[in-house]
Amino acid sequence: MSGIHILINDSHGVYIPQFFAEQFNVEGWEVEKGDLDILIAGPEHDLYWDAWNDVTSYASYQDDDGMKWTLYQDGDLFAICEDRMTAEEYKNFFGEEKEVA
């Protein structure tokens, strides 16, 4: 199983955060309701980008195997689990070598 999954492609542009809040199943991602309400309001809301920064900085999901997934946006919105990423995936995704514990 890969440690990288594209959740929303970049064709949604500035609406990726709104799409995430409205259309994506955020249950289990530990996202604050206040942030979701702001994102649903859309990019015209004054705090839209601050709320999105909070979500991408702090949201996480624990899968059935106990692995922690986080959000990462670089054009597309990804769910990533560094513990599941191979050294090659990590290098291709982040451009640097994965530290081995």
C-alpha cells in the first residue's frame, strides 16, 4: 500500500479547501468545525486561507492499522503517511532522502 494518495486534483484551484470541506468525507480527520464552516463559505471569506492553513497543518487521520495520515498540498491535495512511504516514494515526493530510524 502506497503512503501517498491524491484526494483532490488541482483543477479545483482556489476551491480545493471548499471542495474538501463540502464534498470530502472529513470524518476522522480531526478538523475543527469552525474551520469547516469558514471553508464551506468559500474563498470570499476573510479567514478562508487561515482556516485552510490550520486544516493542512493540524488535521490527521489514523487508519485501521494505526498509521497516521496528514494532508499535504502542492497543487493537488494529498493524504500522506510517511511511515508507509518507501524510500523511493519519499525521495520522489519531497526531493530528499528519507531518514531511517
